[in-house]
Amino acid sequence: MIRLSAITPSGQVHLGNYLGALRTWAAEGTDEDVYFISDLHAMTSSHNPQRLRSMTREQLAVLIASGIDPASVCVQSDLIRELGALNWVLECTCTYGEAARMIQFKEKSLGRESVRLSLLTYPVLMAADILLQGTAEVPVGEDQLQHVELARALARRFNHAYGDAFIVPTAVVPKVGARIKDLSDPARKMDKSAQNSAGVVFVLDEPDLVRRKVRRAVSSTEGIANLTEILASCTGKEPEDYTAKFSDLKNVVAEAVIEELRPVRDRTLELLADPAELDRIRRSGAERARERAQHRLNAALRLSGLS
């Protein structure tokens, strides 16, 4: 059974990404699963090409450094020919109304005079990501359930109209993992694309910078709860074990975060310093993903009359 998950290179990977997703992918993933950097999705709004390229490489290195099987990792754009072909077939299966009803499109386009067409159509590309790999389960948060439901609808519609080409995927909402909030504003979650990164701990932050950010964390009730959640996620113990034990909670949290991220940070920097090795891993992952996708794409093209 294949599961598929993705991370978008809209910014540096942060502590919340690692504790809430990457660490779980590494612990629970199999060599059948697919974990990819969705660089094409990062183009639905204005972007800097050089930064996109850099963030994609950095995220690839972080995923490998987090312990995820390199054979399961790929970069979305490395399959652009296969995805482009299937995306067109699925766009010809989808209706405008279905795309326009997507909640994220409504929210992100609200009040804006002009948005990129890709913001409307990227859920179809997401469906192509899922269906091309023969995905059976898609672990997603509540905000992505509608997109997986669209992929299910398109798979069923295509199979009914032309013949069976696709597995109909199932959305799976994972057990609630670490919900890490912004240190300077615990009312919002950590965000790798946040304009103000003072409250965001990035995986590649130097230890002294981690200490400064944690020490500047707000000391409200919500802020303390966030710190104890971070500490519990790094040490494996319940937050209640700490609230009354440590007079200097911030220092304890900072050191726990530094130690948790140290091996990931060190390995990431090693990979980034060895571009040939990182390129080899990327090519290998792309080849494996392409091989797994090819027969499914060929079937879809043949059944729809294109070959």
C-alpha cells in the first residue's frame, strides 16, 4: 500500500515541520511510500526562481537528513513531463465548478484583483501527484481533505468513463502530532513563509540563534503551554511533567530543541556541502518515481484516446 505526502518549498523547514511531520515520516514510512518536495505548487503565487531552486535542494537534504528512506524521496518537477500529461487529462475530467469550490482557492483569492490561474487548478495537479503514483492513502490535515476528495472524484469519473486506470485514494487524518506554535505569537502555528521569523525555529538555525529565539518567547499562558509542548515532543514526556519542575523553562526547552535538531542539522549541512551526492540521491528518487508512474500514465493516455 502506497502512501504519499509532500512539503512545499515556500521557505526553510522549521521545528514544527520536523516534529509534526518529517520525524513521523522517517519512523513510520516504508520503501513503498512517496515523500516529495512540491516545488510546482510553490509557483501558484509570486516567487523568486533562485530561491525556489535553493529551497528545493535544502528541503531535499532535510528530508534525507531526517531519516526518510532516500528511495522514497523525489522532487515534483523532476516528473514534470509525466505530471504535465496526466494533469491535462485530469483537467479534461474536472469541471470549473469543482475547482472553484475549493476552500483554499476561495480564501487565498479573496479580496485580490488578480490571482494566477494555477491557484485555481493546482488541486488538479495535486490529484495528478496522487494518482500517478498509485497512491492508496494520503495522510492530510483537515484543510486538505477537500483536495483529496477531488482526486477521488476524478479517479472514479475517469475509470467509469474510459476504463480502470487509477486507484481511488483514501484520505487519512493522522493522529494529532506536535502542534508547535509561533514563539512570539502562540495564537498561530509556526509558518516557514512567515514574514516575521523571530518566533520560528528553523532546522538549520545555529544553536545560539535557537537559544535567542526561545528565550524571547512570550511568557503568556499560551506561550508556556507551547514551550512545554515543544519540550515534551523533544523528550517524549508529557508537558505536565515540566510545568512545575523547571524554574527556567526557556533554557531547558532551548537545549532540548538544539539536541533534537543537532543530527538533522549536521547531516543536512553535509549533504548541501556535497552537491554530487545530493544530485545522485535526487536522480535516483526521480527514476524510481518515474518507473512506478509510467505504466499508469500510459494506461490513462491510451484509454483516453491519446496513444
